[in-house]
Amino acid sequence: MTTRGAPGGPRLLLRRLREVMAEPVNAQARLDRIVVHIAANMVAEVCSVYVLRADLRLELFATEGLKREAVHQTTMRSGEGLVGLIAKTAEPLSLNDAQAHPAFSYRPETGEEIYNSFLGVPILRGGNTLGVLVVQNSVKRTYSEEEIEVLETIAMLLAEMIASGELQTIVRPGAEIAARRPIALKGSAVADGVGLGHVVLHQPRVIVTQIVAEDTNRELERLGESIEAMRANIDQLLDDDGSLGDHREVLETFRMFANDRGWLRRLREAVSTGITAEAAVERVQNDARARLQRQTDPYLRERLHDLDDLANRLLHQLTGQALIAPPETLPDNAILVARSMGPAALLEYDRRRLRGLVLEDAGNSSHVAIVARSLGIPTVGDVANITSLVEQGDSIIIDGSAGEVQVRPQPDVEAAYREKARLRARRQEQYQELRDVPAITRDGLKINLSMNAGLLVDVQHLQETGVASIGLFRTELQFMLAPQFPRLEQQYALYRQVLDSTPQGSVTFRTLDIGGDKILPYMQTFEEENPALGWRAIRIGLDRPGLLRTQLRALLRAGAGRRLRIMFPMITMVSEFDAAKVLVEREIAHLSRHNYDLPTDVKLGVMIEVPALLWQLDELLERVDFVSVGSNDLVQYLTAADRDNRRVSERFDVLCAPVLRALGMIAQKGAASGTSVTLCGEIGGRPLEAMALIGIGYRGLSMSPASIGPVKAAILAMDAGEVAALVQDLIAQKDGAPSLRGQLRAYAEGKGVPL
């Protein structure tokens, strides 16, 4: 026998449910009324709502037709029974003989043994399952596609109710609803510090509150108009003059999806069921996200991100809301959460109100990570699915040094992190007291500390930290933040300001280091199999000498009347340095002919970050005035381990014998030739690693401003001679140990060296 629901009933049901949602009643009463209305409208003998708890058990929260005493008593695991199967697969299930299904699980306390027909749909939000909505009949009934769609629409209403936390008021003591449960997430440590605050989504999620359509035809028109406007916007961006770099591929993908007939058909079909255009977009995207989230194919999972972005873009088009949160609306104690963002976008936010940054698709060496470290913003990257797991305003804690994120933390967890933040603040006060104390070891060895920078705002840290010099100024950040190539006068103005701000110390300017993972949005890019091994840094500069000569001319003009230090990145062969030096000499001659004032002294150096230079050190050190070791890339190339690939980035410790031997060889050769050697990679900014570097001969370290205090404290407590003997002994051992970290840490702790 086959029956159908009440004809013409779905829209009436949705209107009635909207009225129930607005009634001033408690959560249990609201749920009870919802299931009664659904059962009556769909001619179902049973309607039940199951909610997923934090322990991943589904609890019966309301029912019409099953035994009332089973409410809040009946539970099942995700995957258990028909309800658990729906929660696990996130897909609807319609059966006219439920008890014959292999997943059927009999619960005697509910009294459901007399019911045969079963229709259940997942309650989804952001592709995540929050619960299950079920209707049942005793007769063997085939539920129509229309009835399934109506139930899915009602599930959207329930999803908002669950996500709001309203149902938390009726859970049993000690239980927690999964949608609002505390979550501990692990990502990559990007920028040190602890931040406590509330979530601000960089691309705010549109909350769909109007689900039931007043006029379906008008909603179809609105959907069509918004799709056309979105397509036109994407086309205009793609047709704009100038190259979009890697953003072009993203927009091409958006255009492909925006014209996908299947996607458009599903949107129109959803609106035709009686819901608004916004609700249709959310429902279709919920379904797509639920399916793709469970895929293991990385290509399909990447398409999920594309669809998410497109759906978000369409929702903002429909509602007229800004796609990006206006930076001026940032509240106090804000933790910015984004899938990805550029460095320019971060700089638009008020640093005084920003307590941290969490990124879904950005790692330790991304452009925004570099800027976050410069600004001293605690940052965690590579946090999977974070933008779907948080709501605007959620309480959140991040630990940038450990790569940890706590969403909606329990009071005891929050108290522990607050204490950690207080301890860190006290340590910072102690470091501040060391500001004017020279970095001299207990046995009298002076270590030259300088800082890394890349923005004018960084220069203020010289005064705060007490260091006199900038050991690495990344000139490419100016290029990354600009809408087009900075002209000579713009470059000159920046370099002049930086030099004027450091009258007592030196600044080492690194020439443009782009390519690889550093793509300029306005520069034409080329597909490369291995970008880190491709056309980048000095290779671009020598192949495009006009670009490098413009920068050199700006630097030489800015350095008029003072000493100037210029460093070339990614040098692989000594001949590349020779070629770069010729360009410098040509620019000096050009400026001299045109009566420009010149620097009193020009020192030229290179970054050692390509292993090939280790076997050209004698020839190199005869030519250069100084060298700086870029340990980030050098260690990456030595170990063939991408530092942004979490599967291999921690496979090789920088404190292993092979790496320390290579680094030690550079320091020894530099000392023998009388050439200044500084290390400016991240390892120099960690106290334990800095101690080891001093042990193998380094006397100059450049690091982020936040690292200077901790490293100086370690230097003041250590005996350089003892450390050198220990490190040399450990390096000489032939046991093949993968790391010397444990032994070095034990020594430091035993000697009271703060780490």
C-alpha cells in the first residue's frame, strides 16, 4: 500500500514552523510542537528529532508517536541503526520496510516495532551533521521526492536552532551538544604567542534566517539575477588589465562552477520547493559539502573549497552583504579566522584589537605568516576545516608557539591558557629589562643580535628590543602589498625611511626574493613542476635585469651619504654573484654621471641557502663582503623535506649532525677568511637552536623581534666554551642519531639556560 502526505501541505507546514520558531516558549516545548506539526502535515504516525552529542551519540530529543518516556533516554552511536547510518553518511534514507534493512536496530523503550515505513534526513550545517530528523508510518509507504525535500528544508530550521545553543538548556547534566561542544584542533605553529578572544570570520558567513518563500517566482528571479551579477563580476575580474597570477586559476574555476548546469538546476529545484533563494543555496551547498567532505581524493576535497567559496559569494550577492568583513568593525579581543588571506588584507585590520589569527590553508612560510610575525600577532596555520567549525563570536584560544586552537573552551582550559598568557607576559617584562644589556655569554663572548624586518612598521621594534641593526630586510613585502610593481620613486621612499629610522645601526637589504611560493598577483606566472627549485629570486633578477637594476638604483639613491649593505638571495653559483655585482657597478656609474650623491660605502653579500654554495665557499668568500645563512631554505634543500609539508617537515630535525656540520662549515670558513657570517633563518630565533649555533661558531644571529628577548636570556646564561665542546663532541659521534636535541636540552636545563 502506498500513501502520500497532505496535498499542497509543504508550504503551509513551513509557515507554521516559522511561527513556532518565533513563539516565546522554552526549547523543549518548541521542539515538541515542531514534531507534532510535521507528523500531522505529512500524515506520519511518528516524527522524531535526534541530536548529536559531543560524545558522538545521537539522543532522542523530541517525538510525536514514540513513547514519551524515551525522550532524552534513547541514545545510539553514530553509525548504529538507521538513525546512526544517516548521521554517518549525511544522506537521506527512505524505506518502505525499515525492519528488513540490515542496519535496523530495535529499541524496545521507544515502541517503534509496529512501524514499517521510515524516512530520515540529516540535520546539516556547513556539511557537518548535527542530528537526524525522522518520520515513520505503520503501513508500507513510499515517501515522495517532494516529502524528502520538505523534510530537508525543515532540517535547515532545526540546524539553526541547534547551532544557536538553544537546545543546550535541555540536555542532561554532563552532556554537551556536538554543535556547541568544545573542540581542540592542531595546526602549524606560525607566530609565537597566546591569544584569547572571540571569532571574527574574515569572510563572514551569511546566516539564512528567512527560509520559507513568500513568492516562489520572485525567489527564482532573485536567484537568476544574483547568478548573472556574480558571473559578470567574475568575468570582469578576469578581463581586467594586468595579470592575476595564481588568482586567475581560482577565478577560472569559479566561472566554471558558476556556469555548471547541474549546480544551477539543483538551486532552482530547491527554490521550487517553496524556500528562499538564500535557503536554496545553503541547502545545495550543505548536500555537496556533506558528500565531498567524506571523500579521500584530494582533488575532490579541493573542489569542496571552490564550491564553498562560490556559494559564499552567491549568498553575499543575494543579501547585499560585503564579502569581506569591514576591518573597521573589528571588536576588541578579536581572533581573525580565515580560510586564506593575503598580507595586505591583514594589514587593514586594527592591530590594537587583534589578538590572533587562525588560517585554514596557510603555513609557516606563507606571505601572511611573514606579516603576522612582523606584527607580533599569534598565529596558527593549516587548521583543517576551521571556518566550518566556528561561528561568529565563538570564544576561542590560540597558542601560536604550539600550533593549538581551542574552540569554545571549557572554563578550566581557558583558565590554564590565561595563566600561560600571564606567565608569557611576565617573561616579556623580564626580557624588556634585558633590553640594554649586551648579549655576552658567561665566558665573555659577545654575540651580535639583529632583527629581521620587511615593513616600515617593523622598524619600531629596534627601540623596543634594544638591537641596533636589521640583519635582513625583505624588500619583496613591498611588492607583495602593492597593486602593481612599485616604481623607482616608491621603492626609494621606503628604503630611505628605513635607513633614516636606523641612524645608529646598519640595514641589510635583500634584493627581491619572489617566485616559488611568493607570487606577485600582477606578475605573469609560469607553471612549474617544482616551484621551490624553479625560476625565483636572483634567477628572475638576472633574467629580467631591468627589474633588478631599478631596485638597485633605488637602494643606492636611498643610501646616499651613508653605508649601504645589499644582499642577493638564492645564489647557486659564484658567477651569479659576479653578474649581480656588475649590475651594481653599472648603477653606481649611472648615478655618478647624473650627479646623484652616492653611499659612502657599499657592501655586497649573498644568502647561502642553496647547498651547491657549500662547495664554493673559498671562491665565494674571496669575492663577498659578508654572507648570511638562510637556514629555512638551506635545511629544506639539504634534507629534501618541504618545510610546509606536515608529513615530512618534522622528519628531519635541524639539530641533527648533518645539518649542524654543514652550518658549522660555513661559520668556520667565514672566520678563517675574516668574512662576517650571520644566520637569519628561523632557527636562530629559538633559544636551544641559538645555543647550538653559537657552539658551532656563529657570532651573529638575526631573528624576529619577539625572539630577541628569549635568545638574549639564553646567551647570558650559557658558557660558550662549554657549549662548543659539547656540540663538537656530539657532532663527531658516529652513532647516526637522528637528533641531538634531547642531549642539548638536558645540558641546557642542567646548566640553567632558559629555553
